[in-house]
Amino acid sequence: MLRFANPSFVLRFAARAIPIFGALAALLLAVGLYLVFFVAPADYQQGETVRIMYIHVPAAWLGMFAYMVMASAALGTLVWRHPVADAAQKSAAPLGAMFTFVCLVTGSLWGKPMWGTYWVWDARLTSMLVLLLIYLALIALWNTIEEPQRAAKAAAVMTLVGLVNIPIIKFSVDWWNTLHQPASVFKTSGPAIYGSMLWPLLIMAVGATFLFLALHLMSIRNEILRRRLDRLTRLAASANDMPRTARFEAAQ
Amino acid sequence: MKSPLAALFVREFAIARRIGGGGSMGVVFLLVLVTIVPFAIGPDLNLLRRIGPAILWIAALLAMLLGLDRLFQADFEDGSLDQLQLGATPLEFVVFVKCLAHWATTALPLVVAAPLFGVLMAQEAASMLGIGVSLLVGTPALTFIGAVGAAATVSLRRGGLLMALLVLPLCVPALIFGVSAATAASGGTIPFATPLAILAALTLASGALCPFAAAALLRRLGE
């Protein structure tokens, strides 16, 4: 694990892992989408709209998964002060925001024919919206504080403070008896979904996870390269500022 | 001989009073918000009576955000914060006392004024009392949560808007239980004490935890 503190190792790892993760994501999502549209049965109550669930549920899982990745990276920033942890934190926020947004939009599109409305102020919907707001606030924080180390520390503490929202989202459907249905896949009594629907869902979820991992690694790589470029630009600029003799001496 | 924390409280209080503006300006802001709402939704007294507690809570929340970005900023700029960090008193306690002083100078006037402005929202006596008590119990939580946002944006010159973005989503639970306590006071199905107890729990928990987060931010951002 400690090797991941080394940006060069991360770059090498990313170069090898990104094509594998990307290929896995493409394969699993292609198989998953085929199963969703041609094999999985329509629901006896929801009809064809049930197919939205295969996008909606993985997006919701990954919206929360990205936050957990971001929170672990935040811990890395605060405890070990890894620059790679900073980059992982920064990269996870827009991805998490995207998955959360997809979850909210697909849920809303499903809600119109099923619940008769695009939006209700239900506990899980609201806490998911708060998650999106936290992501957006963190992105704003990253964009506002110019110095990357400072931004990383501020974002890390805010991420850990915002972590209280995750259990609220997870258990909102159990704590409050609301419109959103309770958990049906991860239950102690086993999944309450029939196999022909469960398998496409799991394949879509694993595919979406690989998509997240590939995009996250690409974004981390970009962040590391961006920082290197920034440092080189600064060095070049300060070298140009030096008087000619000093530059000559530096060259020796 | 005063204890350092008592001295800090007196100092914060004196600064807030001498600079002026903080408390009284918040109350005026509250009055302005309460005044413009009926312009927007119409002078329907029944509607205002129903949403009055919520309007007053939101107005108090926004009024509290106004002065919050200065909580650590002035001390950060003139170096007092470095002095406070160098002292023997743990920074967590310093943050806690600064929050208390800030609450006493900005939130307490709002707690007193908001129920009175309930008159403009057609509130009855029981409901005004409920608004006052729920604000008294709930506003410290807003100050403590706000302190984390204020600490995160301490080094930014124009961090006010960003601070609001960071803090407002975290204030949602306090707002929910505050408004439900305030509305429960004027009758309804839930007893007044239930949401109030949760609100008190939120205040105590944020008072215990947020100073650590804020102090961690101040230490790391000051480096």
C-alpha cells in the first residue's frame, strides 16, 4: 500500500491498470446492457420502466462508493500527507457528483410514471440530493483555494465532516417509512430480487465500478502530471529571472 | 487572575461589541427577510401562520451565516490566531470559546428577536414561545457547524459564499428538527419535546465534535 505514495509508481500502475479496467468496464457494461434490454423480464407491476433500475441502482451505489474512496483518501491526506492521496481526493469528487446526478435523474424519470411525480421530498431522495450538494461544495472548495496542499487539507476535513451523510442515506429507508422502497439486494435474509433481474443488476454494478476505477485512475494521473507541469513551469520561470552569470553558474 | 478561556471570551465579546454591526445587523437582516416574504407569497394570514416558524428559522439561519466568515478571519489576518495556537490552551478549547462568544453576540439577539417578529407572521403566543425555545436550543449547533466552514475558508479573501455552500448542506438536520419543534409548539400530532430533544442532541454532538474539526483545519491551513 505504501508504494502508492510514490507518484511515479502510481503513474506506472495507472498505465497498466487503466486499459484493463477500461476493457473490463466496456465488456461488463455491454453484456449488462444486452441482458437488461433483451434478456431481463419486464416487471409485472412496473412494466418496462423497471429497466431504469439497472442504471439507477449502480449509479446510487457508486455515488456513495466514490464518497467512501474520497473519505479514505482524505484520511491519507491528513494522516500521511501523501500528495497522491490529495490527487485521489480531488479526482473522486467530480466522478461522485456525476454518479449521484445520474442516480437522481434516472430516479426522477422512473418516478414520473411510477409515483406520478418527478420529485418527492422523501428521506432517501433528500439525503442523496444533500450528497450532491456536498460534492458540489467540495468541487467549489478545490477550485477556490489556489494552493493545492492547502485545498487538500481543507477538503479532507470537510469530506470527513460530510461523511455523516452516508449512513443517513444508507439507512434512511429503514429508519423512516418513506416512498422509496427499502433495501432489496444487501439483506441478511439474502436478496429479495429474482435471479433473472439480480444477475444483470450485479453485472451492471461491477461494470460501473470498473468504469469508476478507470476514470478515477485517469483523473489521478492527470492531476499528478498537471502538478509536475506546474512545478516545471515555475522552475523554468525562475531560471529565466536569474541574472546571466547566475544562470551560467547554475548550468555548470 | 482570569483563566485564559474566560479572558478570551471577554476579548471576543468586547471586539464584537466595539466593531458593532454583528448582532444588531443580524436582527435587521432578519426583519428585512420577514418583511419581504409576504410580498412574495401574498398577505394570506392563514398561510403565513402555517409557514411562519419555517420562515423565521430559515431567516435566522441565513442571518447567522452573515457574520460567520469573520469568525476566524480577523484573527488569521492580524496574527492573533498564531498567538492563540502558540499558547498552552488547546486550540480546540479556543475554538469552542470563540464559538460561544460568537453565538452570544450574533445568535442570541436573533433568538430574542425572532419570536417577536412572529407577530408579523401571525403567530400565536404558544408558537412564538416554541420558535424562541427551538432557536435557543438549535442555533448553537449552527454556530459550531459554521465554525468548521469558517475554518476551511479562513485563508480566502472572499470565502463567504464558499462557506455558505459548505455549511448549508450540513445544517439540514438542525433545520429539520428546529422547524418541526417550532411547529409542534402550536399544536399538532408530535409532542414538542421529541424534536426538541433531538435538536438538543445535535447541538451537544456538534459542540463536542466540530471544535476538533475546526481546530484541525486552522492548524493545517496556518502552516
